[in-house]
Amino acid sequence: MTSASARTRAGAVTFRLVGYLFLVEIVSGVLQGYYVPLIPDLVEHLGIRDADFNWFEAAQLLLSAIVVPVLAKLGDMFGHKRILLASTALTAGASWWLAFTGDFTSFLLAWALQGFYVVWLPLEVALIFDRGRATGTAASATRRAAGLLVVALEAGAIIGALGGGRIFRALGEQVTPTLAVPAVAVTLVFFAVLFGVPESTPVPGRRLDTGGFVLLTLALLTITSGLTFLRLSGPESWWVYLLMAGGVALVVPFVRRELRHPDPAIDVRVLRQPSMWPIQLTAGLVGISILGAQAPLSTFAGTDPVNGYGLGLAADEISNVIGAYLVAMIVGALLFPLVSTRFSPRVALIAAAFLVAGGYLAFVPFHDSVLHVTVNMIVAGMGSGALVGALPAAAAAAAPRGQTGVATALTNTTKTIGGSFASAVFAVLLVAAGAEAVTATASSLAGYLAVFAICGVGALIAAVLLFLVPRLAFADPAPDAPDPGRVTA
């Protein structure tokens, strides 16, 4: 065996590597689904109001928007496995803290710190891409692996959602042992990463652009804080608009600094490339539906039809509809690499964005029955599942060596900002339209249709933007003797 082939085999994306990362994403999904059915009991446990639980979600979103780019950059500098271990340790510590705390402030801090898990998928994609770089098939291998990781993520979410309430009842409705279950899972995953995942190869001579990250953090903090307070305080709070405007204004000195810096926090020149900026904007646009539309979909399905719309479904029936959506996401994640191979990654991305757009725009004429809603969510779910894994993989393929972690993490950050924007706007729309409803807690049909239309139009804009991506972007380098049976464009 030649030294070149030995290096290629050593750098291959192996089933063993993907298997260990598969376990990590299952736990990530469990964290996202496990606590949802427990929310009423956690509210009682903490002695707070239902509305106060919104602060936990807001704090976690704020933390994830801030820390993900920094941790991803550290992964590029020092090794993605090392930062994956550190973030897993922090998540495990926060999960254990959740289990043993009983007051609002401590629970809020622990819940926010648990949000370090959001950097797992970007780091995993960067690690896989770096591992496959030596083989010349990093892009395609990363797409396949990312699809499997999304399968694990959604399967974990289903496991968590189904298991949280059942475990709570099985443990005699005791909060502490119930919350210890995900803490144990995260702790075990730490050792899976420690002993099962190889380290990536960082580029030497890098340094952390502290000033750049401070500016970026302040910008993200003010923008996402403004969006959060817009949702919580309402559109009449004029100061939230000043807060968001201040965050946008901070982008200008940040960009100027990054263009001058020899090793910037975010390489703006890379972001301006035609294979990168549409990907990042697409992540933000589809974040509107992926992160922002789930609560309106649930409340729409549960609304009493006496209001002239809604399905009047009970909680378990709503769970079945959401389950269909999650299964559709799994199917979309599995199909994406196959479509990419048959046509091209660009075509597959465009098709996925059109599926999301079609699914949500279909709500405008078709929303009167469980069948209508379920079919719409399945269509949107297939596109969403494809994009969740495909966007960070595409960003990794478009990034230069040493910047894969930051590029993949930015898709998460822009998705979070899109979701925060959507949550704020949707809350305002539904509250403003509530005066037309019959029952006290309902909104109006016009409010919900506006929400679904925004989701669909956002995804439609993303699909159009992806046409601007170069035709052969995100594909593996052409081999010296190409396979005539393989379609590369």
C-alpha cells in the first residue's frame, strides 16, 4: 500500500465515525423533545406561570446565537473534536443542574447553558468534511453523513417527545429523577465522543479575533434580544425597535474590521462568494418555518372549529400530526444525498426549498381537515429535513480549508435569527388577529394564513436565491477519469 493510499484510507469517513456521531445527534434530538410534554409539570415545580416558560426558550436562543460562531472558530483552530467534547461537557453539567434545581433563576441559567448542544451538528459536519478531505470525496461523503445525522436528530426528538411524559409517570411524577435521564444520556455521549471520534486536523498559526467576536456578539445579542422582547412585550414597545436597529448598526464596524483583519472571526470575503451567501440566506429564510412555525401549527390544529377554522384536535392527536412531520423530515434527509448524486447538490437544494414553500403555501387553500394539514406538513417536512443537514454540508464544501467550522456554524446562527424573527412576528400577528376569534384564547384564520404565507414565501425566495449558486457548486472535484455513468451537473 502506498503512503498516499494509506493517507486516503486513514482520512476516510468511516461507518464507525458516523456511528458515534449518530449517537450524539440522537441525544441532541432527545434534549429537544424530552422536556416539551413536561412543561406544565415544570411550571408547577418551579412555582411560575405558563408564560414565564418563554424566558427559558428565549435565553437558550440568545446563548446559541452568541456561542456557536465562537466555538466553531475554536474548532477550526484547535480541533473540532476538542470543542465538541467541551460543549458536551458543558451541556452535561447544565443538564445535571436542571435536575437538581428548583428555583426560577437557577433553572433559567441551567436551561440557557444547556443550549451549548446546538453547536454539535456544525462541529460534526466540519469534522466529517475534514476527515473526508484526503479522499477527494469530502463533499458527497459529508452530504450522506449529514443526512444520517438528521435522521438521528429527528429520531431522538421523537424518542424524547414520546418518552418524557411516560418516564415522568413511571417515576412517580418526581421531577428530579425524570430530569436526570437526559443528563445521564449527555454524560454517556461525552465518553462516546472521547473514545470513538478521531480529531480533525487544524490549520496551524491561527489566532482568535477577539475584537471581531465581541462586535459580532454584541450585534447578535441586541438583534435577537430585540426580537425576543418584541414577542414578549408586544409591538407597542418602541424601544425594542431601537435595540434591533442598534444591532444592525453594529454590523457595519464589524464588517470593516473583518476586511482588514489577517485572520478574521468571519471571513466576509468568503461570505460574498456566490457559492456561500445564498446558502447562508437560505438558512435564515427556512429558519422562519423550521423554528418559527411549529407553535402556530400546533395551536391551529388544536383550535376549536367554532371559530370558523381549526381542527379541534386533542394533545395526543396533535402529536400524531407532528410525528408525521418528523418522519417526513427523516425521509427528506435520506433522499437528499440520492437526489444530489442523480442530479447535483444545487438541484437538490432548490427542490428541497420548493417543497418547503409548497407545503406552507398549500395551507392557504387547503386547511380544513386533518388530511389537508397532515399532507401539507409532510411535504414541508421532507424539504425541511433535507435542508437541515444539507445546508451545513454545503457551507462546508464552499468554505476554504480552516474555515469549515465557522461556515457550518453560520448556517445555524442565521437559522436561529430567522426563527427568532418569525417567532416575534408570528406572535404579534396572532395576538393582533385574536380580536376576531370566538373563543378567548384563539386567534383568527387570517392571522394563521398570514403565518403560513410568510413561511411559504420565505422558502420560495430561498429557492430563487439558490438558482444563483454556480451549477457545479458543492460537488466533489472531478476525478481524472470520470465515471461516464455518473451525472455531475
